[in-house]
Amino acid sequence: MNPRSRAAAVGGLLALLGLARPAGAQLVLDWPARTSSIAEAVLPGAAAAFWNPAAITALDGRLEALVADIEGPDATGLGGVALAVAWQPRTPWALALGYQHLQIEGIVRTTTTPMADSLDPAIDFAQELITLSAASTLPDGLAAGISFRYTWTNHGPGRQARALLGAGLIYRASLPFDPEIGGALLLGHGGAEWRLGASAALRPAPDLPWNLQLSYGIAGQRWPTRPEHRFALATAWGQRLEVAAGLDAQPGPGFTAWQPVLSGSLRLGRYLLGVVREELANDFGAGYTFRFQASF
């Protein structure tokens, strides 16, 4: 890709990310890693460290760790990695630590002409995120958690940071269709985030080895800015294979873009391999998150 096309693609992507996440201490690369198509507020396990701290109480074992490789569309050069680990000792409490790095390297400066300026260095964008969470199971299917999140972005000569402190709840009812309702709210210097989600599972017949899971999520920043909606339908074959498809409504200035989100995972003993594909708005292409997870 020539420098002019690369600069246009990256500039458009940054503008898109800025529109998708409302302003007000906006971070340049505010694009969190996704590990499934289902609503993030009810996403269980170590990945919940990025979404709802209460959901880290649903681990496959006592210890769960994941590594995710994030690949943006080829035209943008966006990429990164996410790491998370969650531990539940033999107590009602669970602890989790998450880290994410996103970057766009080598954006060519074009201050005088559409072509690269040979005397000016290229611009590198990078975002780092660290989150700490603690949660406890409560009676009657309820779990509650708290989290601290710190994010900082370096873009050229600038630096921007945001610190949020929040709490989350999740309720898992003991009913035949396994309903779940969860929510999280984070507030602090530089912004706010909130999300809600619900899911329910249906097994068409008791003797069938697969089921269906329907989920809905809503998330946003700074009310009354229009929120983001997500609908997803997943099917699981026992504890081994899961495939999900959803639609994500990304709000823009005067419009809403509906984009598909697809995911799948395969469990091999204590290990899990997964992939998420989501289409970015404005025809930038698809982004992928490849996940490796282990439970002990």
C-alpha cells in the first residue's frame, strides 16, 4: 500500500473508532479485545476481566489463563495482544488480572504533500490497558465484583490516560433454560463505561447433545449518548465445540451501522482454541481475535 493510501486508511480508522466510542477523554485506540459473539456483560471466565468483574467467578477450573492475538484489517496495520488470568482459590472469592496492547506503527507523516516527508519520522500509536478485578459468589446464584482499569495511549508526541473504578453483578438462575443477567459500571477520571447483558439457553430435546443460547447486550459511555447493541445466537455441542453469530449495532453521527460478528471455539481437554471475526464499519474490512486458553 502506498503512503497516501495507508495514511488515509489509518486516519479513517481512527476517526471511526472515535465515533464508535463517545468523546470526552477519548482514547485513540479504544477497541477492546473480544473473545466471543455473545454479550460481554455475561461473558464468563478470565476474559470477563475486560468486561464484567463479577463474571470471573465462572471458571472451568481453579485457574484460567488466556492469550489473544488481535489482528485488524490489513489496510490499517492495527494489531495487538491481550492476556488475562483468573484464579479462584477454595473460597467464594476470585481474582483476575488483564493486560492489552494495541498499536499502529509507521504512520507516514504527510505535512506538505500527499507523499511521505523524508525528514519527518513516522508516527506510532500505541495503547496499553491494565485491569485488576476481584469477585465473590453470593447466595442464590448471585455474584458481585469490583475492578480497577487504567489505560494510557501514546500517539506521536502526545500521551493520554484514563483511570476507571467500577463494580459488576451477575445473576445465574437455577432454571431449565439457564438464564443469566449481568451488568457493570465503571466511573472515574476521564470517562465512564456501562454495559448490561442477558442470555438464556435452550435444549430442543433432553437427549440431544447440543443446545442453543440467545444473548443480548447493550453498552455505552456518557448517557444519553446512543448505546451499542448486540444480538447473538450460539450453539454448543457438549463442552467441546461452540459456534456463534451476532449483529453489533455501532452508533455513528446520525446513523447506526449493523455489522456481523462471528465466533467459534474448540476445546481439547483443558485447552481451548477460539477465533472471533468482526466487520468494521465503513468497509474497512474485518478484524480477527485468535485465542488460546488453558484451565487448571
